[in-house]
Amino acid sequence: MPVEDPFKHSTLGSGVFYQDPWAALTWLEKAFGFEPSMVVSDADGTLVHSEMRFGDGYIIIDSEWANHIASPASVGGRNTQSVYVRLKDGIDSHCDRAKAAGAEIIEQPADQFYGERLYRARDPEDHVWTFAQTIGSIPREEAERPSGLTIEGWHR
């Protein structure tokens, strides 16, 4: 019989690794509005594990604790993944907040052909974050027409 998760995690989360996870916790709260929900440290003050929430999702913020774990800052700024965050509203003001906190806005907020507005930002250790907000319900055929793309599966 399944045991209920006392931490109420969503079905999917992501781990994001930093050279300085303590600084990341502070910066992600200030810039993007993530809220720390668990922070575990050892007797020396080393961060062992932390989780932050945004809406009904969560991310784990951690250090480079093994040889196969790296912050983009440790590998020349290269990213092998990006975290996507869905906003209900206020995407332009969210972008302004991130920029004021020192995020590099690498893609300004812009409407997309499929009915979303999004922007992309780079954090102090070069992680790329994508924030999106639904601005309209576009039928698949309408999205295909201007894009020239063939789309299989749509808003299920």
C-alpha cells in the first residue's frame, strides 16, 4: 500500500546544482519568488539538502556533491537542461523583478505563436530559467499555419 508523502511533493520536480547553494537559495527567492520549504545543513554549516517551492511545484537546490554533478559555472556556462516555470499572470513584472535582482535576461518577454508569453533568464551561476504564461487558447491548425510546423498532440 502506498505511503502518503508528508512533504506533499508534486509528481515531478527538478534538482539544480550550484557551486554556492546558500547564495542560490537567497537569490532564487529574491529574483524569482521561490520559497524555501526545507533546508538541511550539517554541524559545520554545509548545506546537505534544500527544497524550494513555487506554486504546486518544487526544486531541489544542492551543491556539486559528486563528480557527475556540476553547476554550469563549473563547465563554461553550458546547460544540459533548463527549468520551465509556469506563471498564472504577471510575466512582465516577474521579468522586471528578476532583472532588478541581477538576472541576465537572455530572451525578453514575447508572445509565442502557440498562445504563451515567455521569457528566459540566466542566474548568477549560468543556469537558464524559462518562465511562461498562457495568454490564449490557440487551435492547433492556427499554430501550424504561421509557424510552418506540423504539430502532433495538442492541449490534452
